[in-house]
Amino acid sequence: MSAVVRLSDVHKRFGAVTVLNGVSFEVGRGEVAAVIGQSGSGKSTALRCIDALERIEQGTIEVCGHAVHDPKLDRRALRCDVGIVFQSYNLFPHLTAEQNIMLAPTCVKSLSKADARTLARDVLARVGLAEKADHYPEQLSGGQQQRVAIARSLAMQPKLMLFDEVTSALDPQLTGEVLKVMEDLARGGMTMILVTHEMSFARKVASKIIYMHKGTVWETGPGAIIDAPQTLELRKFVGGEM
Amino acid sequence: MPTFTLVHLEYLSWAALWTIGLSVIAFIGGGILGFGVAMARIAPSRVLRTAAMVYIQLVQGTPLLILLFLIYFGVAILGFNQVPAILAASLGLTIYASGFLAEIWRGCIQSVPKTQWEAAECLALTRWQRMTRVILPQAIRIATPPTVGFMVQIVKNTSLASVVGFIELAQAGKIINTSIYEPFTIFVIVAIFYFLICFPLSTWSRSLERKLNVSGR
Ligand SMILES: Nc1ncnc2c1ncn2[C@@H]1O[C@H](COP(=O)(O)OP(=O)(O)OP(=O)(O)O)[C@@H](O)[C@H]1O
Ligand SMILES: [Mg+2]
């Protein structure tokens, strides 16, 4: 099985601070990987490196056949294959939900307005927001905004989806609706990497757990490692979280 | 003893139109040039960024009066005939406006959160698409009040165009004064004209600001 994502020995520094200190892991097609770990362990940075938002100093990253570490990387081609959703939604405030979604397909894939609108309606329906197409972000709840952000990424038909703590800014009752969308995606066969603090969700949906500690992958394995950690650090982390 | 009459008022009205015309030219010219400089100021190329910064510093650091002199006499030294007053005045005010508008707009563009750039980048938009479809529409909302506010400065500064022989409101006032010598009456009326041009702009700018604050987030 060829991996959709392969990181090997990735190093990333911010000034004098080494944030990623030799990170290696693989995520295969259709796999759902949950990245967990303490605050500051480098989870977001790892995710950002995968989408070429950060330049790495050492190591290699291959994503959907793109050599991300290569200075000659075609970033736009990479971003056509990879969708990313952030904690802070980052919807475009001057555009409606539908226009947010239509923007990239019309600009990047040269879809006609009509086709893009059909596509937008389709992805909005998938996240359960068909009736909110004409709402502006400020007219939507946090959970709804986050689902629009997911729909916006899905409209580009990515081969890989990255989620960085997408429910951390949400109330518990809104968290559920976003997690459900992600669960549906996982069940639909989407390859996903999600950084999350929702242990029970990770346990339920993820086929692989990647526990990061001090800028390295400290422990990795199937969901079961959450119940039976091998390392003291993960045991402490899981104990503290639950 | 001649006094201020309707004829003088008519003369001032014409001059006021020139003031407005010169302001419009300076705003459009300065806007186009200033937009280009603002873009260069935030360009990926370091050379462009530095060049734009030097331009802005030079323009902002030169009194408009000196700028106008430089253009008016400088062009003559280069071997051309003396430039027509309107051309020198338009060029001087255009350069002046571009230096300030570039800096105002750069600030507005950069006040759009970085996360918006990043979100657009992650959707595979080109740099130009990010700018025109995501950043500028948001920056324009932020930029409108200070831009309209700066238009008031342009209107008032057109009065300096008289030094290159351009007859606008202030110069027209001076001309009338030499014939009838009623400086107080004349310049009060001139001031009223300026006020009538600037007041709607300031009011507009304030109301835009209020609207932005209401719908702002
Ligand atoms: N742009 C940056 N410049 C400097 N330091 C940074 C930058 N981004 C992250 N860091 C540092 O890198 C370290 C890891 O950050 P990162 O955001 O990857 O952690 P994280 O595991 O996602 O944490 P959290 O759970 O709090 O989101 C932190 O110490 C952070 O301060
Ligand atoms: Mg993080």
C-alpha cells in the first residue's frame, strides 16, 4: 500500500527553538490518523509542514506524490490535493457560505458559476447546511462556520484532509455536529489527519494514533494504545486528559 | 473705491471649480500610482519593497511646495519649455497623493488578518487571486474612511498650486485682493468655498467610519 503521507526525520526550527526534532510517520489511503499530545509538542507545526505552510530544515515529506520538502514544489498543485481546516474557521467574511465555497473551484479549477453553485449546494448538504447557503459567516454559529469551512475544503475534492483542533473553539453542543461531519467523512473513505484533544473521538474514529511529545513521535499505533499506553508519557497524558 | 461684487463671486466660483478639478486629477492619478506603490510595498521581491519604501519616504519627507517647485523648474532645466501650470500642479499633487495613499492602503491591506491570506493560499488560489478576491475586498472597507479623509487634505493642498501660477481658489482670492484690497472679506469667502467642498467629504468619511464600526467585527 502506498502511503498518502510520509514524513521521515522531519526537523523544524523557529529561530533557536527546535519544534520538530526528527518526526517520522506514514498515513495510508483511507486511513484516519489522530495526532495527540501536550500543548507545544509540535502537532500544529507538523500539520502545517505537510501543507507546505512551513519550510522544514531537514528530512523529507511526501504528500500525494508531491515532494513537499523540495524547494521546487508546486504548492498550488499540492493544495489542490490537500484540504486543511483550522481551529479559527478562517471563512472569508465578505462572502456568503456559498460564495466561500465557490471561490476556489471557479478560480482554480475554472468551473462555471452554475457548476460551482451546484457543487457548493452539494457539499453544504453533506455538512447539513443546505439551507444556510446565502448566510454570511457572521450570521452563522461557530459550529456552522466550521462546517462551512470543511465544506469549502471538500469542494476542491482533496485526496487528503487535515484538521487542526477544529472543535477547540466550540461549545460542547456545537462540537458534536462538527465531529459528526468528520466521522461521516472518515466513513466515506477520506484520508484524514486530525489534531485533536477529543480522546474519545480519536479512539472511535482513528485507525492510527500518533502521540507527539517534545517534537517527536513518542508512541504510535492503533486506537487501542490510548487504553494501554506503552510509554509513561502517554499514560500520563491520557490520564490527565480523561 | 471698488468693492466685492457678484463679478468677483463668479470669478471665485470658477476658481473653485479648478480647485475641485485639480483635486480630482490628484486623487485619481495619486490613487492609481499609489495603488501600484502599495502593491510594490508588500511584494515578495525585496528590491520592489525597498524601492517602494524609499519612494514613500521621499514623497512624505518633501514639502509639497518644494515638490511643486522641483517639477516646475526641474523640467525646464531638463531642456523642455516651461511646463504649463496645470501640468506641473497635477503632477506635483499626484506624486504627493500617491506617497500618502500608498502608505494608508498598505496599512489597510496588512490589517486584514494573516489567516485570511493563509486560508486563500490553502485553497490553491494564486497570489493575485488571493489579493483581488479575498484581501482587497476586505481592505477596501477598512480603507474607505481614511481615504475619504485624505481627500480633504488633497483639496486643501491644491492651494499650494498657486506657486506654479495655477489659478485656483486661493490664488483667485489673492488676485481679487490686489484689485480691491478687502482681504478679510475676500478670504472669508474663499474659506467658505473650501469649507463647502471639504465639509461633505468629512461628513461622508465620519459616517463611513460609523457604519464600519457598527458592522465591524
Ligand atoms: N511561527 C512560530 N514562530 C515561533 N515559534 C513558533 C511558531 N509556531 C509555533 N511555535 C512554537 O513551536 C512550538 C510548537 O507549536 P505548535 O503550535 O506546533 O504546538 P501544538 O502541539 O499544536 O500545541 P497546541 O496544542 O497548543 O496547539 C511552541 O512552543 C510554539 O511556541
Ligand atoms: Mg496546535
